[in-house]
Amino acid sequence: MDLKNILKIDDYQLNRLNKIHDRYRQMYLDPDNCSPMFIIGVPVANLPPYDARFNDPMVMLKTGLTQLRHHLEIEDDRLPTVRVEFGTGLMASAFGCETYVPNDNLPCAKGPVINSIDGIYRLKTPSKEDGLFKKLKMFTEVFLENIPEGVHIQHPDIQSPFNNAFLIRGNDFLTDFYDDPNAANVLLDKITDYMIEMVRYLKGMISTDREWFYDWGVLWKGAARISNCSTQMISPEMYTEYVLPRDTRLMQSIGGGRIHYCGTSGKMIDEFFKNPWITGLDFDPNYHDLWALAERAPRNMVFMLYLDFKSHQAQRLLAGDWPRKRNIIIQSIARSVEEGKEMLEKFRSSVPD
């Protein structure tokens, strides 16, 4: 299968994309003089099922490239990136979790592997090829051999120390904080140590740039994204005591990165802001007010959020009511390329001078 012709990026597009790279860097380096960025998706029909992608790197790569075409046609701010999509259970698989591969969604961890507190203390550090990592390396090599000029490889989904601990230990991890707090600390530290090692390893596999990384079609300051969705199940105070020190150590060790949070706690986000190595945050605007968060966030922290074009938040922006904070990335969905172009123009023209 020759994929070089699946997506061709001409000189005009390469020049446009180079300027977008510069604008993303400006969002972090010069936030007072940057402009918001917009990514407009269009659903793509008849894509291969997830299990077919999981079993064939060329099918996975072709799928990723096919999903990029409409962004080039719309000329939005999405950078052409693809990723080896092994889902949320990648790190957990290295610690022994089985992987469940549905045909209609991304792979995930099938269930926990540590069934006792004693198992935490006996847990061994995985190698760089345990679990899905050997397969990921093979897929990445295929990607590198076949991606067209101008397309970049995104960092794989590594979750976070807390999310991975919950996948590996299951619901019992929540009671470990009370039954044996030291065991909870030990598990978080073992996972954090391994993640630091693997981020450096994975980063070297796909890029020579040690200061910036690609994720969700965007260029971010740092080396990786962590996902803290499961922190929804603990209090902000517990996060600060047990998890924040590990998140901070991880981010400091790799040179920074961003957080994905789909939880509902605004107080938890305030705890994330205490980590000086976090350079970006995406969140659900249905639970968190963009304007209020923009007032509390560090000035160089880049925001990313999805907005339905007809939502009251989107309409507020379209009316010109933008926060003072401008290092914001808005995602939305259109029904067609033509509608996507119209939405993009309306978003861009809404930003006050």
C-alpha cells in the first residue's frame, strides 16, 4: 500500500503551516500578542473499524491521513499530525493489564492486575518493550517510513500517574489512600518513574525537538500530555497531597507539557494551576466557564476547548465577547467543508483587535 499519494501537501500549504507553527509558539512565548486558533472538524465516513487499525499499521496510518484532508481544504489551524492510536491502556499494558480492542472505539485496559496492597510493593518496573510498547515501536517505524512531507507524528496516549494507577489497581486504589497511604505513594512513584523514562524514549523515537511536541493537531510547549480524568474521583486536597507532587516531578523531568481534564471540578483545575511545568490545559466548557478560568490561569498557559457552534459560549465569542486571555484554541465540528469554511471565517472575524 503506497500512502504517499493519500495526502499531498504542496508548497502553498507548507508555507501556511510553517506560519501556523510560529503562531502556536507565540501562544506560549508571547501570550499578550497572540491570536486565538481555530480547528474545524468534519466527520469522515466509511473509516476502517478500530480493530482493523489496531492490527495493521498501514490501515491506521491511512485512516489518520484521510482524516486530515478536510483541514487542508478548510485551511484552519490544525497541523497535519498522525498518531499510533493504542488508546488509554498503553502504559497500563506494560504493567501487565490486558488490552481490550473493540471494533467501534479505541483500545483500553481490560481490568486491573494488582489485587492486593502487597502486590503494589512487589510490582516490578516494566521494560521499554513490555505490553504494547514493542508493537508501538513497530507501528511508529512504519509511520516514519510512509508519512508524506509536512506530516508529523504525535506523542502516544500515556495517561498520567493517577490515571495509570487507577487502571492498574482498579477501584481499590481509592481505598488504598486510607488503608495504606504509603502503598498509594509507592504505586504512584513507580508509575511516575517509568513514565519519565518512557516519555524520553518515545520522544526520541518520533522527534529531535526537545522543547515542543504535537498533540491533537496542535504544537505545545514541552514533551507530552497527561490525562487527569480519573482525579474526578478524589478531592482537590487529596490530589494536592498525593498526585500533584508526582505530576510536577514528571513534568519537570521531561521539560513540561499539558493536561487533559474532562472532569467537573473547578477546584481541581485550580490545583493543576499550581504545577509550574504545565503549559496547556483542555477542559469541558459545559462544566467550566472559559471567562472565569481565563482570569485565574497563568498567562502563558494555553487553553483548548470544544464548542458546538450553536452553543451559548460560542455565540458569546462570535458576538465579540472574548476574554482578555487570547492564547485559546477553539475546536468545533461542521457538517461539510463549505460550512467549515464559513464557521472559520466567523470565528476569526469575531476576535477584537
